[in-house]
Amino acid sequence: MRMMRGTPGMRWTFAILSPLFLLTVAYAVYVESNRPWQDLQEQFKQLYIERVTKLLQEAESQKAATEQTRWKRVRDELARTQPTLAQLYIEELKVVDRCTTCHQAVENPLFEKDPHPFRTHPAALLKQHELNRFGCTPCHDGQGLATTVEGAHGRSANWPTPLLPSAYLQATCARCHEVTQGLAGAELVSKGDDVFMAGGCYGCHDVPGVSYLPKYSPPLSVLKTKLSDPASYIFTVAKDPTRANPDAAMPQFSLTDEEAGKIAAFLMSLPSEPATESVDLSAVSATDGERLYKERGCRGCHSVKVGEAGVSPRVPNLAFIGSKVTAGWLDRWLKDPKAYNADTAMPRIELTDPERLAIVAYLVTLKRTEPLDKAPDLSRFDPNDGKTLVKNYECFGCHAIPGFEQSRPAVPDLSEFARKPVDELDFANTTDVPRTKWDWLRRKLVDPRAYNTDRIALKMPRSKLTDEETQALVVRVLGFAKPALPARYTVAAGTDRRALHTMRWMIDHLNCRGCHKLDGKAAHVAQFYERKNMVPPSLDGVGGRLQGQYTYNFLLKPQQVRPWLTMRMPTFGFSEPQAQTLVDGLATAARVSNPYTATALAAADQPRLEKGRRRFRHYKCAQCHPTKADAPIPEGVDPDDVSINLVPTKTRLRPEWIKDFLAKPKELVGPDTRMPTVFYTVDGTPKVDHPDEDILAITAYMMNMADMPEPAAGAEEAPPSAGEKAVDWSNMQY
Amino acid sequence: MDPGGEERTHAAAPAAASQSAGLRSTDVEVFPYLVFKEFLAALLVSIILLVWSLAIDAPLLPEADPGKTENPAKAPWYFVGLQELLVYFDPWIAGVGIPTLIIVGLAVIPYLDTTRSATGLYTFQRRRLAISQFMAGFGLWWVLIAVGQFLRGPNWQFFWPWETWTALAPEEEALWSFPWWVGLPVVCAYFGLGLAWPRRRWRILYERLGPSRYYAVMTLMLLMYAIPIKILLRLMFHVRYVLMTPWFNI
């Protein structure tokens, strides 16, 4: 045995290494058997017991026996629980999620205000996306199987789907919901969709559902007779669109003088169109023009002041229009914008010749004070170089340009961006962008050339975006993907949702918000009027207000409904399918169906109609509402009190809307309405004896009424109930 | 009890077994002295491995995708040294020539080192040349593996561990080669001098080995040292090839 001992050095080393080895092994066993989630579960257990005990005490003090038993049982059960790994297994999705191991309160309503990980999941969302059917990672991403914080949140290197931060979480809605507009909880991704469309991103980036859209920007084939100094203008705009118009919607391409010159040379070399005739403006006055400009609602969309925004950046600011275009072109444009550019969003305004000329005379006085950049001598540039640049920068994505009719921009396809792994994104030389898809996107939108390198010159231009728009766009682009989940999970858009989607685009494209209130946001033109009834009607809920057929007819051929307005619904030249899409979209937005209206409400027997007629007269509806066809605006009435003609009601309004509106006008169309609350107070107390019966009778009557109910000769009708006074709305306090 | 004294006693014991093994006064038995040390080394390595496995998780590499080449694409760690050689040599030399030489070199060791005097003795003194040269080659191999495994990033670019990997295209290094009329004499001189000079300097070496073993050993050693020399030439003087011929370049 003595010979086993070795040297003292060996024995000392052994004396150190041997316990060290034992300790390391023990530590390894300890670490592997004490996972961090066990501590969290223990913490949660204490927290839960604490909370239940408090509830139990409350129940005891209130002597609520059922509650006491309930909380006692919960507490006893809790006391018995041991830490266990929780796991959701959804075979259909091939999902194994252990998130609830730590996020224990997901379905527990007692923890709504607690910090993560012990917070209740928003209940409304969870109700529609049950845990047992959806799991966690299909919406949130992350690594469902992992049981450490870093691992489960997918932050380890190379995990393809790290947990989406809540700021970008809505991107996942679009994985299943083909159309997100109108979905509660998907506002950001819907806004992103609107920005994507309204911002013209679709000009270059092809995503599903945009191939039917017209070019975003005006054609460049006919510039020479439109612009008064085409060469300088094109040169200036190509270099920096904001130099020509500070509010220009065109994004910044950051071209050099040389490049801008070449592009100008190319566009100037295109074959010339027939010259526009010059117009004689001597007979009209610009002052009249300015008045007409305001009266006819031009300012609903356009602005004539530098720095004052129009309804959308896409609508030209007219501050310098007199320097930009020729009078002859303006005249031709106003006469029929679609004749010049079939895809234009500008509608045709009904104007007489002198009116139009007056507006032209006014607009040509709006001149710029400092001159444009002088274009260099274009003859020294080869137009073919310009053509190459146009091809390179893909100007034809937004503009129609002769020679590029069949070209499609060669840009990254975003339609599968959701599935693009982050290592396929080129972060180039940047060191300050975190290596995530959303941070990459955000920087790309804020500074599209940030990922330029010596070898790769990027060409995406810089658009003006607010922070919120940037975030919404990031969310939208993160969500671009064909549905990958089983068909049972995806919510394909039906005709109604598709119509809603297209309608949202049309509303932005055609600048309906210029004159109409929408999404609770006042019409752009409303800022110029103090009197609210001078602004065209709100589009919020309009689908539920108007009968589909009526809206359809109106869109195709607008008729005057509010004769006191100076503005008129212009002619947008909708095709029948377009009108149908709009009507369907409006109906979907208002959650009603087309073409059906609730005829049961309109069907009524004679006694009820008679009752309705009497109530109609009794409540003096006609005091504000004209009830004769073609009735003039009544004189001597407060202009604010003039309201809509009720004669076309039966083909115009939906009876169920009339019923609701009579009961709760302010709740239905907002606090600004001057419609008095006749039947109920604001808190829902009936003001008359049988409000619902009266409402039904009046509704039925209005759906059958042909003309003003003639007063029974000489006789004042009996009030509907004893002691009720006749009403007079002329002294009503609003 | 004096351990030092014990050792002496042990070594000086006139036991038959000790004498038959030809123990000298400074020698000690394999058991327990060497075995104990080996056991301690095993213990230490076990501890290091345990701590390492506790501290660092197994890396998760990108999802396998036949449509995508990973960057950097690294061989299993034991082949990374070979991969690292690809930086400095043409593929067939780095991938075929050098490994073959290594295998052949290792395989012929029993035929080259026929000394019996050190059999059963685990000591550096008796085999200074053999052990030091083997350790030099072995060390070179580990250095190459360590560089390839830990210090190479995307596009096989060099990064220190504290630098972040960026997927920049490598800057084209301006390399130059020896013209053949320089390269040929240099290579000839290297081998000529490398074979002749030790023979004069350490006559005993030549005498012990005999001409055929001497030339075989020296050729293999010179080939081995040619590898770090070439690497240093490349790193310090940006030399691409030392010798360019119509058939091969080295």
C-alpha cells in the first residue's frame, strides 16, 4: 500500500482536485434539477396565495358563504401544488409551448395589473384565440420548448423567430386574418396597411392584392405642355422634390446634379403631345376665382399656403401652382381631369365655363417668390443616360413613362417578409442597428440608404413618415406572408372584407376625408367652417344609415341632398363594380349587410301609419326637415336648423337606423348633431309614455311617406297622452 | 515520515524487479508515479469539461437549408485545422497533400525511431529530438484548430474574440509570388541546407540514424516546418506562392 502514495505534490494536488471534482459534479446536478422556472412558480404560488387569502378575508368580512368556500378551496388546492412543467401541445400546428410554465397567470383574471411574467393575458383576445387551440408561439413567436428566459423568448443566436416585442406584435394578426381592417386589436397593422397603400409603397413593392391599383403618381409623358418651365422643374424635382413644393409627396432620391440633369434630358426628349390652347382670362376676376375656390370645396383637399398641409401629402399644395403649370393646361385639367390622366384621384367638379376660368385666373396668381434651380444646359446630357437612370431608380413604379409600359420594378418582394430569416437581411456596415428584423426595417424606413456599401448602392428613396406611421409600416411589413397555418385557423377575406379593404384604399386614394368625417376624425374642410351643417356628412356608419341601393345610385350619379351646402359631391367617375365595392365596404364597416334592409319595420298597418303620421306632426319634425320634394331652403329659419329633406327617406334611409337614431341621436352620430332627443333622456329614461311604440310608428310612417302630411283641416290633433304639451323646437337649447 | 526519503528508498531499493528494468538512481516506477499523474490530469480535465459544459451551452446553428450556405461554414472542430490551411495553400495541397504527409509521417515513426535504449522510460531527456519535434507539429495543429474555430468569422475573415462579426466582403489582399527563378533556388536551398547542415552540426545524429533514416527524418521535418514558414511568409510579407510551376504552386 505504501507504494500507492506518490510524491507529496501529487497528494496535495489530489487533495485539491478531488473535492473540487465532487463539488463540480454536485453543482451540475443542482443546476440541472433546479431550473429557473421552479423559482418563478414558487414566487407565483406565494403571490397567488396572498391574493386568495385577501379575497377570503373580504368574503369572511362580508359573510359571503359561497365565496368563502370557493376561495378556501382554491387556497387549499394551491397549498398542495408542486412545481410542474406546464405545456400546451397542439398537434395540428405542431406546437409545443411551455410558456405557461412561467406565465402562470395567463388565464387567471386576478393578475390583470401585475408585471410580467405574472400578468393576465388580455381576456378578449384570448377568448377568440383559446390557448388550447392556438398555443402561444403562433402569435408571439419565441421558442416554445425552452424553459429559460433567454431561450424561451428566442433570443439565443440563430433561433429563427425571436419573441415579437409588443410594439410589433400586431404583425402576427395578418398571419391568419387576410384583411385586418375593422378588427378590434389590429389597429396598428391596419394602419400600416393604409400607410402602405396611401404612401404608394405598392408602386414598387408588389404585395398580394395591389396588382389592380393604378399608378400612384401622374404620368410623365405629357410634361412639356403642362409645365411652364419644364426643364428647370423636372431638374429641381428630380434633385429634391421639396425644393419645388415643400409638401411634396414624392420621396427623396438624393440624386446628384448630373443624374437629375440626365433624367431631365431624357424626359424632355420624349415625343411632344399637342400643345394646350392658351386661354383668355381677361373677362374673369381672380377674386371671384378665390371665392369659388373656397365655396366649391377645393380646400377640402388642397392648400394654397406653404407649410399648410392638404388632406394628404399626395394632394398637390397649390401655393406655387401659378409658377408650375400653364393656364391653358389648368383649364383643360379642371374641365375633365380624367381626360388628362385616367388614373387621377382628382374628381370632376361641376363648373360653368366662367366659373372655371375664374378659378384658373385665381390659381395662376399663386406664384413662387424665389426661382427654381436653373437647369444646367440639358443638351450636354445624353437622353439615353437619363433613360438608364430612370430604369435604375425605377421611376416607372409610380409614374407612367413612355418606353416603360411593360416594366415592373425589380425590388425585393415583400409578400413573404414574415418568413424571411433575419440573416438574409443585409445590415451592411451598421453597428448601431440591433440584429432583429424590426430594427432593420425601422432603420430602413427612417434612412433607406443606411445599408449602402461601397459595392451595393441602394435606391429606395426616403419618404416623410411620422414615428407612428413608421411603426405601423414596420408592423405591416413584418406581417406580410401567405397564411402558413392550417386552413381552419386562417380567416380568408370574404367579399365583404375584401370590399372593406379596397374601400379603405379608395377613401385614401380619392381623399374622401377632405370633405367627409371618417374614423372619428373631422373632415379636412371642417376647419374652415364654424357652422357644422356646412360640412358634408360624416362617413362613419354611413353604411348603416343609407340603403345600399341608394348609396350605389348616388355614387354613380350624385344628387343634391343638402341644398344649403356650397360644396357638391364631385363626379369621381366610378365604374359600377367600383361603386358596388364602395357600398359593400361601407356596409361591412357599419356591420350591416347589403342589399337587404329591414322591411319588417317599414311594413305597417293603416292604424300604425296613421299614428306615425300624427306623431310626426306632433313632434314637429317638419320644423327643420323639409318634407316636400324640391322644397326650397325655408326662409327665416336659423341656417343651423336647416336639415335634410325627408321625402326620399323610404328609398334612402335604413329603417333600423331611423329607429335607433330617433331613440338615441347623439349616441349614433355624435354629440354635434342638432337632432333633439325626444323620446329618451341621455341616460335612457323615457321622456314620453310609450317611446318605443312612437318610434316604431314614426319609422314605419317615414318609410311609407310620400309627401308632407297635410294638417287635418283646422283641427289641432289630440296630444298622444294627456298633459303633454305640443313641442316647438325653435327655442330648443342645445 | 519523509516523502522525499521514501522516494529515495524506493529508487535505491535493490529489488530484483528494479534492477532488471535497469533503473538508475534518479528513476522512479511507472506505478504509482506516472499513473498517479495521469489520474490527476484526467481529474483536472474532467473538472474543466464539467465547468465548460455548465457555463457554455451547445451552440444552436442556423436551421439546415439546402438552398443556403452558412457563413462561415466550418468543418467539425477536429478538421478545422485542415480548413485553416486552405487559407495558405492550394486546395489539393492543404486538403490532400499535407494530410497524406501527416499520416505517412506518423505511420513511419516506428521505422525511423528504432532506439531501444529508452523503451519503458517515460522521460524527456532520452528523446529530446523526438518529443520536441512531435510536440512542435502537434502544437501547430492545435494552433490551427484554435484559430479556425474561434477566430474566423464570415467569409473566413479573422476576428478577435472581442470583435463583432460583420459580413463585410473581405478586402482583396494584394499578394505577390516569388518568380520561379527566385522560388526554385529558395526551395532548393531550404532543402539542401536543411539536409546538409544538421549532418555537419550533429554528427552523432547522422551516425545513429544512418543515411536513409537520417534523410527520411529530415525531409519530413523540413516539410513540417515549411508549413509555418509559408504561413508566416503569407502573413508578414503577403507572399502567395514561393514556387510556381506549370503543375503545382506552393
